[in-house]
Amino acid sequence: MILSLKVIDKFDNTVCVSSGEDFADLVCMHTYQEGDRIELTSSEKNCYLNWQVDDALGAAFVYITETTVSYTVPFGEKRISCSPKIFSGDRHYLYVEAARPDEIAAYRNLALNPADQHCDVPCYPHATANVETRGESVFAAKNAIDGVRANLSHGQWPYQSWGINRQDDAVMRVDFGRRIRTGRVVLYIRADFPHDNWWTRVTLSFSDGSSQEFPLEKSVRGQALVFSEREITWIELGSLIKADDPSPFPALSQIEVYGTNVI
């Protein structure tokens, strides 16, 4: 598999590029400007990769369904849901590598993707929702799969979360882009009490048409939802029942979906 990484500016000029067989890394001596993007290309689609769009963000285990994935460097309001260290300075280390068979087969949190974006791209896992509070980046669905479990406050990083804008019919989906096998989900509700409310019951719905309801507690800790294993391509969190509490603000800091890829 031939892999390539490229940094492109807002005028579509190539700033730097690197490619290689099964692995490519790129040292980019450049101060990012608004409109810059990082482009990943592969000679194959429907493949598992480890890729790092920024050294402060860390690597993501992803599955791509097309041969090209574009990552827009965030600026302004879109940046405050991320660490202030990301994409900063004038030297950056990026890489992409074909995942090994043992990595692909490993039991892991298959929802984790710190490189997820607030747009539809052929790169999974990918989080979406039917509502995000005021459309602000600190309340976007993708925040709930970025690996940051901090949940004792709300707002800027590291307290970004999925916010539901007080909407009773809020639903969040994690798409995996391929078949996975799972029987365990862990939820970290946002626990900025007394600012926050919490959910006493939630429902997980699955791409196979099944669903299951689970009780939750008022807790800062991760809460495991265990069920009979299913082979699925997506999972939804919905039917969110708020506690009888004065606060109207329940939210989700992180969802983790543990399982294996169906190979």
C-alpha cells in the first residue's frame, strides 16, 4: 500500500509532501494559516491505518473507505474544543502507517478517534448527532469520541462534551464504517454538578435493528453498559431520560465502545 501525506494551503499550493510504502511521515516546517488542510491518500481504500495529523493530538486508529481523506486545520471558535498545543508553532510531525494484523484484531475502544471532524469524511469512527448546543464546537458530537474523559466542568478543552441544547429527542450516533463486534459500552456523563443534570435512563440502538435500555447513576465515573454481543456498523445513544433536577443541562463527555473488528 502506498501512503502519502500532504499539507496544502488555502490557495491549493502544496506546502510539503511525503509518501512511502505502508508508512509515510512528514516534518512540516510551516506556521499553519486559516484554510490550510492536511491530505491523506492511499493506494487502497477500505483499510485500517494509524495516522497522526498533529504531534500534540496523537495517533488515531482509523478505517478509511475512500483513497483520500482531507483534514481541515481548525482555527478560531473551532479550535477551543482542542488542546491549545495542537497545530501550533512552525514545526510539525505527521505520519500515517498501515495497521498491523494484530492491531486490527485487537480488543479495543473502537469509538476512539481524536482525529474525527465535524463534517462527513470517509474516515471512521465518526460521531454525529441531531443536535449540538448552539452549534458550538465545544458541544459537538465528535468531542465524545476524542479520548478526553475530563468531565468536572464544561466549555473549552479539556471540558468539551456533546451538548444536547435541552432537546428531549437528542440522539448521537457513532459510525464505524465497517462491521464490528461489541458487547460493552462505557459512558462518562458530564458531571459539572450542580450546573449539570444527568440521565437516569438511556437507550442504545444498533444497526441490526435491536435496542436496549440501561439505567445510569449520578456519577463522575465511567458507567459500563454490558449486553449480549452484536455485530454492527453503527450504534446510537438516545431516549435520554433526565433526572428530576433543577438543572436543564445534561451532557456526555465520552462514549467508549469496546470490541473487535469483524475481519
